[in-house]
Amino acid sequence: MSEKQNPEEFYKKLKAQLYDTATWPSKYLYKFIVESDLHKIAEIEALFDNIGAVIHTMESKNGKYTSISIHVVMENPEAVITKYEEVAENVEGVISL
């Protein structure tokens, strides 16, 4: 999401796109970037704990940032958006891709 874009508008557009492009429930790929801070990485992982998520992390070449890819089956677009909101509310400085 761009800095200038209103989060409500972004999520409304994303929800429509998700309904148009997938049959639900569906496997979804979340991608996040955070500073390479074990606490921040653990916070994101905890938000996806116990829902069958497969999580992969990869540190940037210089080690300053970590990319987190999460594959998980979600029930519907509303559930996808709720997870994005939870991550944004709980993890400072996270970038959602």
C-alpha cells in the first residue's frame, strides 16, 4: 500500500480483487518486510500461529531487513484483510506487499 493511499480505499479495492480472482476458501500468500529484529519477526509469526501457515523468512543481503512470506488457507477476503490489519496494528514499521 502506498503512503498516500487511504487504507480503507486500499482494502476495499483489494477485497473486490480477491473476490474476482479466487474461489474461497483459498490459499493466500502474505509478504511482509521488517527490520531484521527477532522480536518483530516473532510478532508476525505469532499472528499466524495455529492456523496452518507455512512461514519462510529471508534476510536481505546486508542483513538490515527480513522478508517474511506466509502461505495460509483463508476463508474469505474479509479474513485476508483482517490479518493485514492485525499485522499493521501490532508490528511497528512493517511493510505489507
